[in-house]
Amino acid sequence: MSKVTNYNEVLNEVKQQLIDQEWTITEYMPIDKAAVIVTNIYMMSDLCFGFGQDVGNSVSVISSLRRISVIYDGRCGMFKHYENLCVYESLSDDIGVILMVLQAAFDRMND
């Protein structure tokens, strides 16, 4: 399999995974915005070295090939994965990795 380029297909997978499990990102923003953040990470992972997204004046999410950082209210957290976030072999696996790394970044921020 290769990268899924249909934005709506990726967005639907992200929404489903956000619904299926509890993720800290949904405590900081509505699920629809969280889904866009994660979808954008997937879509941009192979196109740029760093990608920043701000949600209003509250949360910033910065991603790169292997790392995600989050900033909220003067606090920050970062987690680096041992391989690329997206290897584009399985959409559900790639989204799962992004969510896991994002969760770890939020966990570090909240410690």
C-alpha cells in the first residue's frame, strides 16, 4: 500500500480512531478539529520537515518526520518515535502511530 491521498478517507479513519479510544487531544479541542490536526500530520508527513498547526490561541501542534510537540498555556511536551510517523503501508497503522505519539507528547506536557 502507499500513501492515501484522498483527504476525506484519511479524515474518516482519524475520526473513527478518535471515537474508538480516549485521546487527550479531545480534551483540548472538539473532535472535528482534532481530526483535522491528525489528518494534516498524515498528509504533510512526507512533504515537509516541520509542520505547525495552531488551534485558535490555545493549542499548537508541531510535527516532523518522527516527532510531535504540543504547546498549551505556556507548557509544552514532545515525543520522538523510533521510526517515521508515517511509513505509508497501512492507513490505520499510520494514524495509530500519530495518535500514540501525540498522546505521549500531551502526557509529557501534563507531567
